[in-house]
Amino acid sequence: MNFKPLSNHIFLEPLEDEKVTKSGIVLPETASKERPTRGKVLAIGEGKRNEKGEIIPMSVKVGDTVLFKKYGPDEIEIEGKKYLVGEEEDVLAIIQ
């Protein structure tokens, strides 16, 4: 699978947080109704253009783990696996 997002779009693999109750029971990701808010960047576009037509470089790079807006990116399914596609503005932080 080879993707090249356009403009300032980002292609993400959602990462689920492991949920543990106070008593130490690990809940499977299927028990959570919430959408993930972390993801791994799989592909990025070249960046958005400013008023002069110059490309503004992206702040994230392929391989970064990012924190994004809960309902920002759109969910898509490819070959039975879920991915997210959003814009750079949907990303709140890079997790280091």
C-alpha cells in the first residue's frame, strides 16, 4: 500500500491506549466506545501553500506519534484495517 497525501493532509494509523481499571484489570480495546486520539504518522503531504504560493513545510514527519483532535481526522477502511486521514491542523502535539 503506497499513499501520498496532498497539501497538508496526514495519513495516520490509530493507536489504542491500553485501559486498566483501578483494580488492575486490563480492558480490551473493543470495550471502549471512544475514538482513539493518538496515532502514528504513515504518510504526509508536501505542505500547505501561503498567499505567495510558497509551500509551508509540515511540522510532523513520517514515524511520529501524535496526539490529535478527537473528531478531527476522518476514518477510512482499507483492506479491512482502519486508518485516519486529517489535516495538519488536527494534530495537537507530537509525543516524544
